[in-house]
Amino acid sequence: MPQDTCDIGLIGLAVMGQNLVLNMNDHGFKVAVYNRTTSKVDEFINHEAKGTNVLGAHTMPDFIASLKRPRRVMLMVKAGSAVDQTIDELLPFLEAGDIVIDGGNSLFTDSNRREASLAAKGILFIGTGVSGGEEGARLGPSIMPGGNAAAWEHVKPIFQSIAAKVEDGTPCCDWVGEGGSGHYVKMIHNGIEYGDMQLICEAYQLLKDGLGLTPDELAGVFTEWNKGELDSYLIEITSEIFAKKDEDGSPLIDKILDAAGQKGTGKWTCESALDMGMPVTLIGEAVFARCLSAIKDARVEASKVLTGPATAKAADRAEFIEDVRRALYCSKIISYAQGYMLLSAAAREYKWNLNLGGIALMWRGGCIIRSRFLARIKEAFDKNPTLSNLLLDSFFSDTLDKYQASWRSGCIRAIQHGVPVPAFSTAMSFFDGFRTARLPANLLQAQRDFFGAHTYERVDQPRGQFFHTNWTGRGGRVSSTTYTV
């Protein structure tokens, strides 16, 4: 087997792995491949990779020997223990300066651990998010690498060559930051993806149940929406989904069971938000909406007992559709603002130097959430690199002000028609909460102090001074020492 001839090696020949290999080959890189089930190597070499320069290896020693130094090994295996097991198998054959790249959907804390552990052995680790699905992997994904910065110069030419490109040719790939930051950014991407998909689903149900639109009519509406400010991959494919017919000529969408699956990255986003006290409410509602959809049998039983409002289909078609479009757009702004709040909090917590505008650029192409909208986020951070919240940028604040009446009308229409819109609703509630200088948490703090002596701060005293009141005259003077905001 040829030695020291391959630019990079890839382990894990499932769909994403295979397509990344073919993408690398198309861009002039020689790739070695290995899979624990070696028959998959032969199948790939003899079919999908036939006629390419891809080199198949049947043993780990042969695989490693085929790579140029420093050896670059990309893992496309299932997140979790399989990544650790594969790294353990690799280690005896690696030397200082070699690079291990985890391209799966790993939890960022695992990437933090792996980066530190491998650094102690002289091995450079990159944890990279890869988004775009099968088509993106083959034709140009969004790639979000983070980890040991010394590795970046060795993988940059490969990653930026195979990544998607925006209009001016800029690749949707750049260095994210330290530790597990690459996988953290991918996690936030996936969480925002959950939110985008839920918002689109709520718009769909509101138009279907509130206005009585057919799938063909919905296809037309979403096609039109994709020509304007909602232009995005998810809106585009949604219009195609509505237009798709089953074998009998009826709309396929009506034949699909309404029970959603999930793989965990949305839940991870919510867990991280809770850990850092960030109100990422829309992604949370998107996760819970999938959970609610999954209890299909319970919902069917409830539908036989519980009734909603008896409301006729709306007659003002154009106005109704525009209200829903604007509600979708405003809620999308809130979702991204919340996602960026969490990115900023994580950067502070883990001491990552994240380029927030650059992250928006990485999401502009190749990935599932790619959209025209992301250019506005990049522009906001280019204009003000220290922007504390997207909602404070003039474009986003002006848009919310301009569309606010329609947004509220869209939510009211949903209530009137008994259509559940948890993501629309929580976006509106967050907006109203974020723009409110004084929330009712003063009462909440009084309640906590009343029953648990948890103390409170006063508006007429400096922040950081805590007070306790003997509310009933029967309490003592001792207050709790476990005050948390």
C-alpha cells in the first residue's frame, strides 16, 4: 500500500463520511479511508469512489502509514463513546503534531475534554461542526472548526476548499475558537434549526386551519415568501414539500404522521441555556413541541374530549397571510437573538474568543439554516463588533417596530382559531419582556423572602446589598445564605 501519499484520512463511511471524501477528492486532495467494518471500504472504493484517487485501507496501521505528516485524521463516527474508542485505537499509531478531527455531532464538553487530553500527548485535536446534510457534504457544507489552534493552518486549505461559498467566494468555514467551541457553535446552529422548523410548522398550521389553504396553495405561498426577506433553504424545501404528490396523486404531506423525532442537539442547547441562565425560550418551546407531537395517542384521545373555539375560516386572505409571514419573520429574529445571547454567554463562561459576525457568515451557505437573513446578522456585528444583543441593532429593532402590529395580530389569530403557536407566542413574550424596564420579579422576590427568607435588593439602595423583611412579625432575623438571581 502506498505510504505518505494521502493528504487526509477519514474514518467512518456512513453517508456524511462518504460524501465528504468525494468532495475532498473533487478538490484535488488525496484521501485515505478506513472503516471498522472493512467490507464498507471495499464497497465504497468499488462503487461511489470508483475512478477517484481515494485509497482504501483494511487495517489501522496501513491507514495511518498512507498519510502525509503531520497526519490529519477525520472521524465521522457516531457521537459519544464511539469517538473515544476510535481515538484510543488511533493513538498507538500517531506521533506528536498529528491532528485528530471529530466531524460528528459531539457534545461540546466531550470536545473540551478530548482537546485537553490529546494536547497532553502532543496530539492536536479539532472538534468541528459540519452542517448541510448529505447534499451539503457532497457539494459544500458549512464547517465550524474549533479546538487546538495550532492545527488550523494544516486543515484550513482542505476545509475552506470543500466548504460552501457565499456570493463573493468567501468560504463558509473559518476558525471558531478554543476547546469545544466548534461543536458548541454547531449545537447552537442545530438549536436554531429546531426553532426555524417549528416556526415554519406553526405558520403552516395557522394558514391551513385558520384560512383553509390547501397544500397546493401553501406551496404557492411559501414559493412567494422565498422570493423576499424569508428567503432560505428551509422555506424553499417547505414549498417543494407541499407540492409533492403521493403515488395516488394526493398531497404527500397529508399522509405523513405528525410525530416528530429528535437526536438531542436541541435538548443540549436548552440544557446549556439553563446552565448559564440565558432565556433561550424559543428553542425550548421547539423542543417541547416535538415532545408534544410524539405523544400522538394521548393527543388523539384528548381530541375526543377537549374542544376548542368554533371559529369560521378567515375571509381576509391576503391580510391573514401577511400577518403570518410577519409573525414568522419577527419570531425568527427573536430566535437568532436568543441563540446569539447564548453564544456570547458561552464565550464568557469558557473564555472562548468567538467571532460572532464570522459565525453568521459560516451559516450563510451550505448549512440547513442558510438564509438571506444571516447577512443582516453579519452586517450588524461588522457595524458594531461589541453589540450586546441583536435586537439593539437598528435593522432588527426597526423591523420589529414596523411589523409588530402584524406579529401581534398573527398570534391573536392563532388564539382565536385554537391553533397552537408556542414558538410564535414565546417570541412575542420574550420581546415584551426584554423591552420592559420593570418586570414583576419584585413580587417574586418578595414571595421568596416571605416563605424562605431568601432576601431581596432595593431600588433605592446600591446593587449587591441584600435585605430581609420579617413579613408576619413571627419570623426571625436570620436570612437564607443561598441567594441567587
